[in-house]
Amino acid sequence: MDTHVRIADHRRECVGAVALGDAHVAEMPGHAHDMDHAAIETQRPNSSRHQRARLDLAARGPQGDPAAVLDPLLRGQLRAELDERLGLDLRQPARLIAARAWLATILLTALCTAATFLVRPSLLASFGSRPWGDPIPAIALAALLAARLFNTRGRDGSSLIASGVFLAGMLASSAFALYPDVLPATNPVNSLTVVNAAAPPYGLAVGLAWWALGMVLAAVYMVLIYRLFRGKVQLADEAY
């Protein structure tokens, strides 16, 4: 405590000769802290105060220090605006690229499907002999159209799911058309099928058991990881 601080003039109520400060006449009665502090000082008559610009809710407090009660709210609002700004900056170009890629996907899908049936007409015959598989390519086509619709409406998550359904439908259509072949050959006698390419029954049983266990562990791992890191990153005040 600086015991040398005194009221130099009780009538004017100003503080002088403290920390190299220059005393001035008080602007109003009762305001005894009217002084200009030096640019460099090691001591001051008033304690260091919170200098960030915020609303001053201390209506009749002895010091004009801004209240910090609104800091968390204002920081949260700033982060929300920043997230929205970054989201717009990242989503708009991505949606434009997705729209162009969708047109390319439509074109390539049509060309590849026509070329496949031209080279191997037997694949098309597989759908004719087993009509219960006809909904598989229809689902793939519907998912591709849905991906475009969701992208136009800004539903990015639904568009991603629809794209995944399209890929799964195309793979399922290819497997259905090739069955029972796994790797067809020019001479059908030399083709690899699900029968001549299969492992012995014991190996298939052991592989199925370990595969089921591995899939359960992988699923648990993915659930834990996504639950631990779900949501957006929240930065603390001292974080970078």
C-alpha cells in the first residue's frame, strides 16, 4: 500500500504527486480519481482493470471497469458467426463441384453400362433370367437422382448417403449380373466361379467366425471414436 497518497486539495478533490501523475481539477464532486498517469510507471493508485470493450453494468460502482459477465455470450456469438462464415465459404464451392461431378457421373455411368452389355451380352441376360434382381439397378439410379436433388436443396448429409447408396447399388448390380462367375474368362470353361474358387468348408467356417468377431470389434471401435470426437471443436480461452 502506498501510504504517501494524500488528498492534496479537499475542496477540489484531486489526487496529486502519485506515480508521477499530473493532478487536474475534478470534473464533478466526489470524483477523486481524476489524474493522468505517466506512460511508464511501476506503481499506480488504482489496481489494473479489465480493459476489453464490453458493456459497463456497474452502474454505481466506484470504478468504471467494464463488467465481464457478457464475455462468454459474446465469444459464443463470435464463434457461431465464424462457423457460419467458414461453412458458407467451404460449402458453396463444394456444392458447385458436386453438381459438375454429378453430370460427369451420369455420362460415365451410361457409357460404361452400354459398353459392358455390348462386350458381354450375357450380363444383360442375367437380369432377364432372374427378374427379382431388376430393382437393384433401379435403386442405384434413384439414389443418383436423389443425390443431385439433395445437393440442390443444401442437404449435404442426405446427398452423401444417397451417393453411398448409388455406389452400393452399382456394385450389387455388377455382382448380380456376373453370378455365379467371379472372374469371367473368354472361354467360360476357364472362368472362376463361386464354386471352383471357394476355399474348403473348414477354412470358410473359420474365416466366417473370425470375420464376424473382427467386424464387431471394428464397429465398437468406430462407435467409440465418433462418440469421443462428436461435435465441433470447442476452443478454451487459453487455446490456440
